Amino acid sequence: MTEAKQKLLIVEDDLDIADMLNAYFRVQGYEVFTVNWGEDGIRACQASLPDLIILDIRLPDIDGFEVASRLRGNRRTAAIPIIFLTEKRERSDRLQGLELGVDDYITKPFDVQELRLRVRNVLRRVKQDALTNPVTSLPDGTLVDERLNECLQTLSWTMLIVSLENLDAFREAYGFVASDDVLRAVNLMIQNALHETGSAEDFLGHLGPTDFVLITVQERATSLQERISSRLEQSLGYFYPIKDREKPTTGGKRLIFRIGVLQSTDGPFPSLDVLKLSLLRKKL
């Protein structure tokens, strides 16, 4: 199957430069979109998320700093990498860009080969970051699949799936910052249980945004399950404001957790998909 092309958005008011970059990066195998105004750049990002933005600072409507600030302030677009393309060379401009979380900075006139390498390097860093959960920094995606595949080749193992439910309702009521704090706290409680009862050979990662998978051995599974369950039972209520701890909130859907256990003896598991589906069913 052909791998999807990575999308670049170029926000540049100089039509000659915009056309040149469009043609050049298309030849390099990217899918390229160009706009000439800052507001158009913001709208383009919201319509279809690019993998990277090449953003001029000096634009005819709002400047690149404003564009970057608004993109970083929106959760949907906050993680899009940005390379500033500008004539500005002052140290204060660079610092302002760094404060906004801009990933790289190149000044005009520029070497297009250097820009190509900077684009490649930023995208590589982003791909590496995608292997971990952005909130908890635990292994995610491919890294978890690799470990699960190893289990398929192993005779004996036990997995715990720790699932946090109703976080969406909690987020609607209290905001993204509060919900991210919940995920980090749950991660910390599981990590502490691992430090107390587990082993360096145990593995903890994400099976989904609110599903943690812990791979261990049968001898440690029961004590880990008990410690994690005890910590979560004592703690979930404290994530709510004091006024909401004693009454139903968030539409009656309070935060709850479930812990399921899957063992190698529950198999056979002929494929990774079957293993993951079996694990997810354990949380029901």
C-alpha cells in the first residue's frame, strides 16, 4: 500500500517564493498547499491539518507571530510543527518565535536545500514524538504494538488493562487542563504501583487515549492489580472541585475505572488484532 504523502502548508505573501516552494516540495514528494494571508493560513489548518507549516512572519494582514500564537492556542492545531521563514534577523524575533513554540527558523535569502533538510528533520522529530502519548509520555502506537507482538511469541505473560471512563464528560465540565491532569495522575499512580510491586521487565503503555496496558507475569499481576485499584478508588473523587465531590456532576457520569486481566492461557491469539480486541473486551 502506498504511504500517504506528508502535507506542507506554506503561508507566504511573496508569490514568486510561494510558487517556487510549492513546485520544489511537490517534486520532493510532499503534498503542498499555499496561501498568502495569515487568516487564510489559520483557516486552512482548521480545515485540513498539515504535517508542517512554513510560515512567513511578514504578512499583509496579521503577522506570523499572531498566526503561530492562535494556532498554538487551539488544541486542534497546537501540535502542528512550524518553521518561520522571514527576513527578520533580530535576536528578539527569534526569542519571540521560541516563546511561541516554533520548531525552527530560517532567514531570507535562504538556501532551499537547507530548508528541505530542516523540514525533513522537524518531521522526523515529530514522528518520533508520535510514538509516545503527548499527555503521559508513555509508549503509544507502534511501540506498544511491537511489545504486544513480542508477547505473541512468548509462552507466558499476563496483561492488565486499566481503563479510565467518562473522561470526555469530565473534560466538558472542567476543561482540557483538568482532564490532562487526571491522566497524568492515573499514570503516576500506576507507575508508583510498579515501583513498589513490579519489575524493570514490566511494560506500561497506552492501548488507547484513556486505556493503559501493563504487561507483567502472573506472579506479580494480582498484587499490581490490587495496588492500582486501591490507589484509584481513593483518588478519583479528589479530581473534582470540593463542591462537586458529593453530588452527581458531568451529566451524572462520574469518573470511574475498570481493570481487566488477560493471560496467555486465555488464547490462542493468532494475530495482533485478535490480541488487542481480546484485551479491550476484558475492560467491559
